[in-house]
Amino acid sequence: MSRKLLYIYAAISSFAVLTYVFRGGGEIEPGRAAAAIFFVVLAGPIIKMWWDERDKARQRRRIEQEEAKEITE
């Protein structure tokens, strides 16, 4: 997942929270809205770290499988 997609995700999520609060649809206070936005924005880098670690693990397994095939051949 690219960094650009994470920024888009954070922007859309923040906009959704703000729209929900300021249109009166929610009973959430502005302080809580700010906290919600903070955690949504914080979730982006955490998701990226998880995604990168998952890709590294997949690549390691693929390399190990290829090496195992070479040994058995």
C-alpha cells in the first residue's frame, strides 16, 4: 500500500468525521472529534508498517521455498 493511498485514506476519514460532527448528525463533542481524527490519521502509518512487514514475510517465504526447490532438484 503506497503512502499516497494512506494519505488519501486519512483525509477521507477525517473529512467524514468532521462532516458527521458539524452537520449535527452526531452527539460527539469537538474535542472527541479531534481525538477521533488523530487516531484515524495515526492508523495510516500503523497500517503501512503492518503491510510492509507482511510483504517482507511473503518475500522471505518465497525465497525459502525457491531455495528448498533448488536443493531438492
